[in-house]
Amino acid sequence: MKRAAATLILITCILLAACTTPQTDPGPTPVSVVNESILPGDDFYLYVNDAWMRSHPIPAEKNHYGSFTQLEDKVDADLLALSLKAENVSGREADRNRILIGQFYRSGMDQAGIDAAGIAPLKDDLAMIDAIRSRKDLTNATVTLTAEGSGLLYEYFAEANPRNSTVLIPWFYQAGLGMPDRSYYVHNDTERRPLQEKYRAHVAKIFSLLGEPDQQASADATIVYAMEEKLAQSHFTSVENRDPQMTTNIISLTDLEQKHPAIGWDLLAAIRGSGPVTVVNVYQPRYVEGLNTLLATAPLEDWKLYLRYHLVDSASPYLSEPFENEHFAFYEKILYGTDAMKPRWKRVVRTESGVLGDLVGREYVREYIDPRTKGMVRGIFASIRRTFDNRIAQLSWMGEATKAKAREKLAAMGEKIGYPGRWTDYSGLELSGSYAGNLRAASAFTLIHGAQGLDKIGGPVNPEVWTIPPQLVKAFYDPTKNEMVFPVAILQPPFFDPNADAVQNYGCIGWIIGHEMTHGFDDQGRQYDRNGNLNDWWTAEDAADFTNRTAMVVTEYNHFEVLPGLYLNGNLTLGENLADFGGLTLAYHAWKETADPPDIPADAADRQFFISAASMWRVNEREDATRLLALTDPHSPPNYRVDGVLYNIPEFYQAFLEVRPGDALYRNVTDRPVIW
Ligand SMILES: [Zn+2]
């Protein structure tokens, strides 16, 4: 039931999914009151956002609070209204979609029923795990859980073949850990070590809730932890996961079955409803080897404990109160420092939106779209694309051959704006049971029949389908499809406002559009060609020049100290930092070249542009969240997304002449990378 991450693995987006809560309309566009006691050259992010940050403390149920969370709150409220309406829809077949939404929402809000059921919704799966007597049983059980939408050890889903991008094939992606990533198991530093003990205690607590005496729960937790430690050894690091060459491994089903039989490739290929499988893209070959060895050699009783724990742990947000509380206590309180659980309605509408994406999305776009949005945003896309094309043509460091290919790729880059042209058909989905049962049914249905479900394997990539729903506040670039996706939810204030000035819209949504466009040419994206195939189109000389320029960005971010002694990883965050840098550069120039001049002097307008852009990232964040994200997130923290970029942009210095050598973040011209 963890899912959801699957379709977002390769794509590079604007931010990670965030946890949040209710209340407050984000209002119109952000009006920033700068703090004049902070010099713009010392910390522009703080200069712009300090006043807002002081007056917007983090609500107890959030780990951060900022522009994105405010808009997510509005979307949540919209989803609640939609769910409440659907709750009252009755029997007519024409409203089946809304009936399903109503059923799901009702089951999620039935706290008394959920509490009374305890772990009953998992009893069949727990019995299956309990009945494992052989290696064959073990393989069968892990594949059965995958087919039910509860894959624990890996993600298995359909995506474009990176070497033949018009065809969908299965991808196999590492999973199976309870802590954020492998580094928490293999590094015993001051940031990570404290979490190891807390995680062991959490595992023991789950066993206690399942009725084990304390001593046994603790012993079983030690076994589960040791299993995870072994799995973690073979996991790719977060930096390795960003390497398209390492993570593209198209292997035949026959080879996989011969070399790693314990995983059960034939059984995966035979999941009911799957299209024909001949090859699989193995994202992390080292993990496949490690997992296969463990499945073949670790004691069966250890595996049973592992599966039992992970099944219950991953389902616990949808089980009775003690399980839900324990889930919160570790995954939100300890990991992110959040003080209180989100209200139930919010937990339910988010889950509903996650597993019934298109079903909810179709209703959402019917009610919550400004008719002007799509056309206006398309205009901004066009102007940024034009600006990017011109700038590539004029680059002094790139040769003509590479330029021609780059411009071809840019021209071919797709843009999906608003919502899909084709919606997933949910007519085969039956809901009726418990909340956890409905979640299971919806997850299993989506795995097979979703927008890009396993039933599409072997077939063509359909350009009309979307892999995320329109009600998600997110945007991304998908390299294997060479396309940008902008759900309608993010095309709202403060990111885009049909009533706002161009300076505001270009500074915000324009930056995000430029960000996603740049991803097609960042250190990862540039390795894919115009058709989305992993195919090098750069001359060796231009590739080397690009890498030298990006090395300056790596060094720059390596020096940012997020918390005392904790520095950003410039390699992990490189793609996002390049996209932020390119994105703001493109948005600025597109705005200057396209938009009607505002009613204020040009230099004041330029200042307003950079202030609008910086205000988009304003946020207050709990220290635990900051620490965890700095260790795992390929996106830099919001203040560095602003400050890391601005001081590299010449026009920023022209707009803020008071930024001078000697200011804390002033960068000498020779230290500023020049890329796009
Ligand atoms: Zn991004």
C-alpha cells in the first residue's frame, strides 16, 4: 500500500510530495514586505521572506508551512467538498464514479468501524505469510502482495523503455526499507545513528501491537532490522539512482529467471491482467542480486517476521487507532518533527486522491478550473520555449552540431497542461469493504488498470494519459517521454493567477516552467534524445565543457551549511540546482522579451520580478524535516533554491545595485557559472 512513488521515480519534479493540513485560502498573489534590516546581498531569500516567516508559524500538524502547503490546503478543502457531495450520491449508474468516491470517503471516515476491525482487514495476507513453508511459498507470497498493490520488497510498474521509448515495459525498483534510505543503515554519523535505535523501537512496537510480549517483540525487531541492513547494503545510493547509465538495464525475462529465480520473474510477468513481458528495466541490478541471495538463503522464519512486520507497518495508517498512532509517532513525529496528526478528513481525502487519482481528478477539474488558465499558461510556455531556443542558438560554449540537436529536442518537448485528454476507466473497480480493504482494491486496480497499468505492458506509450492526477500540486519533466506535465492544481495562486501582473506570473509559474524545461538538458536529462531514448547526442567536447560548468554548481552547493556541520550534497542536488538556475534565467528573459512593460520604471519592475520569484519559496520548516531532506532529497532546501541561483544571475546584480563585493553572498563574476 506504499505505492504512489512508482510513477515518480525517474521524473524530476519541482518538489517532493509534502505532508500538510487544512485552513487558509492562499489568497491572491503573495505580497512581500521585505525586511529592510537584512541586506539583499547577505541573504536575498530572508530579505524577501523574513517578515512572512515571522508571521506564519508552522501549524502543529505540519512539518513545514509555505506557499506550496498553503495551496495544498486549498486543494484538500476542495477535495473534501467534492467527497462530501459524493457521499450523498445514490444509485444511478451515470454517477458511478461519484458513488465510488463516496464509498471510499465514507469507509475512511468510519473511525468506529476501523477501530473495531483492528487488523482483521489483513488477516488473509497474514495467514498467507504464516503458511510459508518453502522458498517457493516465499516467492509466491511476495509476488501475491505485489499483485495486490502492497509490494514490500520492490516497486514493479509499467514505464517507457528508455532504449525504445514508444513501448511500455515493466520496471523493477528497489524498496523494502523502513528508514528513509540506505544511508541510514550504513552510515553511523551523528545525523543518522540516533534514528536507528528509534526505528528498532518502532518495529518492536508494531510487534507488541500484534500481541507479542515485549521481550519477543524486541528480539523480532532485531531480526527485521538485520534483514533490512542486508537489503540496504545492495541498495543504490541516492546519487547512483540519478545516473541514467547505471539505472538503465534492459534484461530479458529468461535471463532474469535464470540468474535470479528467487524473485519470481515468471510470476510477476503472469500477474493477472498484465500485458506480455519479454524484458524488464532493472533500475538497480545490485539490489536484484542482493535480494535474490537473501530470498534464497535467509531463514524462512526471518522472512516471515520481515513480511509480517512490513505488511502491517505499511497498512497501519489505514488500521485502528493504535496502529495509526504508532505510524504517526515514527514516520511523522520522529522523522519530521511534526507535533500533531492531521485531521482525519484530510488523511482520508489525500489517500483517496492518491489511489483513485483520475476518478477524483475528473470531478475536481469539473469544478475547480478557471477557464482562462490553460490558454494563458500555454502562452507562458511558448514564450519561455522561444527564449530558451534563442539562448541555445547564441551560446558561446556549445558547438553548432550539439546546438542543432538541443534545439530539435526542445522543439519536440511535449507539454501537458491542466488535465489528461483521456481518463482512466474505473468501471471494473468494486469497493465495498473496510477502509483498508477499499485501499487494497483501489491499489490493485490501479496497478493493473491505471493510466499506465501493467495491462498496457507491451503496448505503445499513450501520449494522452497522465501518470499523476490533476489535483496534485506538482510539476515534472519526464525524460523518457521528453515532456513536461503541469497539473491544474499548481496553476493557481500564488504560482499562477489569471488576474496577476506578468511580472508575478513569470517570476513564479514562469520559473517553474523554465525549471522543468531545463531538466531536459540537466546532467541527467541531457543524456536522453528528443524521442526520450537514452542516446548520447552531444559532441565529446561540448559534453566535457558542460560538465566543467556544472562542476562549479556542485562546488557551490557543497558549501551550503544547512544545519551546523551538515552540508548539502552538490552531486545529489545537481539536476535540481541546474533546473532552478536555468529556470529562473529563462523566466526572466522570457518576461522581458514577451510581456508588456509594467506601469512602473524598468528597474523597479526588475526588482519586483526577483522579489516575486523569491517569495514563491517562502517556508518555515521543522529542523528534523530540514535535516532529513538535506540527507535524502535531490532538491535543495528552499532558501538555497533562491540564494544558490540568484547570485549567479547578472541581471539580479543590475536590479539590486546595492549588492556589492563584501556582502555575504556576493559572487565574483569569475565564480558565477554560465550555462543557459
Ligand atoms: Zn525539478
